[in-house]
Amino acid sequence: MPRRVLQRAFPLVLAALVGAFIATTASGQIRFAPEVRAAAAVDEVLRRGFELEAARRWGEALAHYEDALRNYPGEIRLERQFSLARMHYDLVRRYSDASYRESLATLSERDALGLYAEVLLKIQSHFVDQPDWKELVDRGTSSVEIALADETFARTNLKNVSADSIDRLQMHLRQSLGGAVVRDRHGARAAVEQAVAVARESVGLPAVAVVMEYTSAAAGSLDDYSAYLTADQLREVYSQIDGNFVGLGVELKASDGALLIVKVIPGGPAHRGGVRAGDRIVAVDGVSTVELSTDEAADLLQGPEGSFVEMDTAPLGGAARRLRLRREHVDVPSVDDVKLVDADLGVGYLKLTCFQKNTTREIDTALWQLHRQGMRSLIIDLRGNPGGLLTTSVEVADKFIERGTIVSTRGRNPNEDYTYAAHRNGTWRVPLVVLIDGESASASEILAGAIRETRRGTVVGSTSYGKGSVQGIFPLNYAHAGIRLTTAKFYSPQGNAYNKRGVSPDVTVQQVARPLDGAPSAELLDAESADAALEAAVQVARRQLARR
């Protein structure tokens, strides 16, 4: 399997790098060039990644490699492991998804191939770049190979099949499809039909299981943001856009065999139960999260409105306690923590956590609230904001920019080429400061970049994430599923690309290091004075007012 090959090759790569970059000082002491130190750091990242992979903690491995690639962009070994971890993560997530398992049980072979063909047609019609059809098929073959070695996939589809038979199937797939010429989507479908025949003849593998691996891989191989969406995932996407869902009201992150609670939504069931950000969920309905994948544990927390779940939570270093919480309809606010941070000078503040359908209305409410309190300048905090709806980010920017371009989009399809411009009516003219960090992405960068390049305000913090692409959600005619596709790239008012670059702040503030587990410390949670970036933003706002 690919993972075993990479692990065996790893020491040889390390030896070659060390041999290439050792130098000697005039005194005869050995000195390591910066490239060696970087290579050693990457080696350590890979070592930790292999540990997570061996424990099948694919969500954590994926996040681990993604973070590392931001520090070491273009590092081939990290890119390779990131891609591998993503394929494993997607596989485990699919098979822990009840709606996906239902599609495996109910789709016919003909319908599964129809679904694959529809996905290919959506890619041809809407994806931002010309697809490499052979690459899509090859990625699908790799996905099948990974699935064949996965315990969950085997329990569902490979009962009583020997390891030798699986090895022979992998070899036959590579021989049959490796040299196949695939020039278009019709050729891709023909190749998958061939893979179905090989898998059926070799081990009796269900056709639908094979086709669905190729279907998922076709979308997932395009870029980091395109993906096949199961019926449940599609509903979840729509819930995020609408800003509401049924659940407990927590935002989760995988952390050392537990679920770390990153955020608790005010007023939700978890908040009323006393759950705090930084707590860990160590068991769900009596099942330890150590025994579950992240997605399996998260799935146990989900359920119909009105049902109950028991979960054991523990603060870092503290004793666990058991809570029984009722799943409810939860509205997710996109504007949070509205206040005056300097009442004497009228420096207003609001945190914008995402861009969803109701964000513009919430922004209006917050601005008028601050206006009545005497706001004379405003700080918009976009730190940690992952983005959301492009049109909503344009609407928010339009509230502060009087004229000119806010953002432009360009795609392979001419229908995706559009320039969004500001309108003079309804513009707030208060001095503006925008806070960003490395987690400010997508729609956040549209707003921050427009404010910066139009010189409407001052951007403070650290360089943003660098996600400069637009995704569209397309429902499919089979299995109530959908596909998320990158349809365009977006550009700043001055025509600069955000992708892989991000927005650079006018005033750079070094971030305070967080604990390795990602949990905010009690000091950071409770002491606003520890927020150096916010303090810098307040100082900028004061200087802006002093110049008026």
C-alpha cells in the first residue's frame, strides 16, 4: 500500500538531505545550513503525522499536515501525506455517515454509474480549471486501493475475502487502468465500468461500492475545497448557510483521542449545561472517544430534535463530569461580542464569526446598537472567521465603502466573471480598523482586502489564510447528494490574487503562542489585556480619532 511504501522510503530521504547540506566552519565545527534545520523540522512533522495515521486519527493527521504546509509550502513529502490523509479521512467520514451507507444499500449499479456521470458533467461545466480526466480516474483507483485496506470498508464489502485476493485485485486494477487513455468524461466513465468488472470478477466486490469510491475521488482530487457531499453533508452545508442547525451548540476539534470544544454557542444546550470552551468530550453515551474516530464521536452527538445525549466532559487537567443534554434547534450568530472597548472615545467593537444569510441583518443591528452608545470609530474582528457567502461579504463591505470595486471573480465559465462594486447609499463613514489572523479566510479576506486596498480603514494583525476561490453547491439527481466545486477565483479591488497569499496587515502584530493542543488558556479566555492584536487595534482607532 502507498502508506507502507512512503514509510519505508522516509529514512532514505532523510539521509540524502542531511548529506547534502552539512557544512564545516573555519574552526572545523560542523554547521547545519538552514535547509538542514528545515528538513529536520519537516522530518519531525512527518514522524508525528505517522503516529496519528497509525492510530487512525485521520482528522487530526489532516489538520496536522495542513498546518505544516502553511509553514513549509511546496514541501513534496508533506503534500503527499496531506493528500493521503485526506483520502483516508474522507473514506472514514463517508462510512460513518448514515446517508452514505443508505446510498450503498439502495442505489443500483446503473444509478451509481449515472451519479458518477452526473458528477463528471458538473465538473466539466463548472470547475474553475480544465480537469485532467486521467488524474481523476487514477485518484479513484488510489481511493479504491485505500478502501480495500480499511477495516470499515472491509466489514461492509469484503466479507470472507482473503488478503491475498485483495492484493491480486489491487494488482489487476493497476494493470487494467494504469495505462488507460482517458481524454474526456466519457472515457472516465468507461474506465470506471472496467474497474467495476475487474473488482467483481476478482473478489465479488459490490459495483456500487467501487463506483462511489471513484465518484468521491473525482471531486476530491480537483483541489482542497471541492468535494462530493452525501445527503447528510449537503443538509449540513445548507444549515451552515442558513445559520441554524439541530444539535448541542458546540464547535469541535479533534485533540489526542478526545473532542476539544473550541466554541460554545451562547444560549444553546451545551452553554446552559455549563460546558466551556477548552473542555474535552471524553465519552459519548458511555463510549470512550479514544475508541472512536473523530467523525464517529461527532456523529454520536447528532440526532433528531428533542432527543437526548449523555456526554462526559472534562476541563484540561480536571475531572470528568457527565451531562445529559437535549438536542435542540440552535441559531448560530454571526456577530458576537458587540461593545465599546473605549467608552470615553467611542471606539466600538464587534466580532464577525462567519458570513451567512442573516449576517447583514445582524451587522445592521450591531451598528445601530453601537451608534446609540456613542460609537465614533469601529473595530471589526475577523480573526478565526473561515468565510461563508461571497455575496454577504460584499454586502458587509458595501456598508463601509462608498464607491469602486469590492471584489471581482474569474472562472473558466464566462458566467463566473463578475465585478462587485460599492454603492454610496447607506454607507457608514466612521473610521475603521479590521483585525485578521492566519485563520481569516475566504469571505473574510474579501472584506479585509477591500477595506485595505480602498484605504477605507487600517488592517491589523497577521497575514490571512490565503483562500482566494469561490465554491458553488450543486445538488445531484441521485441519493439526495450534492457536490461542492470551485467555480472561480476572486481578486482584490486592485486585481491582486488572494489565493496562497492572503491579505497582509497594515500593522503587524505577532500572535501569542497557543498551547499545542489548540485549547485557549484560561488567561487568554478571561484577560482581554492579553490580546495584543486587539490592544494594537484600539491604539490605531485612537490615533484615527485624534487626526479627525
